[in-house]
Amino acid sequence: MSRIVRNLALKKYEYISAAKRNPAAVTSLEELGDCVSGTDSIGTEMEKRHIEKTIDKFLWRLEEEKRNVFIRRYWYFDSIETICKYTGFSQSKVKSMLYEMRRKLKKYLESEGIKV
């Protein structure tokens, strides 16, 4: 699971850093690393798809504004400040939302039998 997320994130990071578009990506990846850190036990395509679907289910269970904050931070590598401008939330609210969503994602993945 983490291998998938990490590879997707690293591919996105390579794309972003190739033209030096957004150096904040490293920070975003480090934050997310706590709930999707590496494990070498995932080997089959079926397991990978299960993990992808599980993360997708988790994201769709979130309220739209929370889902948007999560995706802006960990897919688009937006800074906290950029997310605040986009959403109108304070920095402390965005940081708190991201922390809670990472914690809930980790718990959800573990409840689905995915080692984190």
C-alpha cells in the first residue's frame, strides 16, 4: 500500500521538481509518511488494487471540503498558505484538518487489514 502511495507521490514529485515548480512537496510527503510508510510485504497487483480502492473509499467518505484540502496537500503539494487562500480557512484549521485526516486514514487502513 505504502509502496503505491509513495511511488505515486515520488512520480508527482519528480514531475514538480523537474521544473522546480514546488519545493514544498517534500514537506507534504514527509507528513503523509507516518500513515503510509513503507512495507515490502505487498507484492501482487490484486493487493495494490485493494489498497487503492481502500484509500479511494476513505477519501469519498470525507466531507467535500476536507477531501479537497487533503487532495490539494498530498496530490497537488499545495502549501498550507495556498490551501488557506483557496478555502478561506485559517492555517491552524488546515493543519488540524490534515492531522486528523492522516490519523483517520491510518486507522482506516489498519481496520481494513492493511499494514501501515
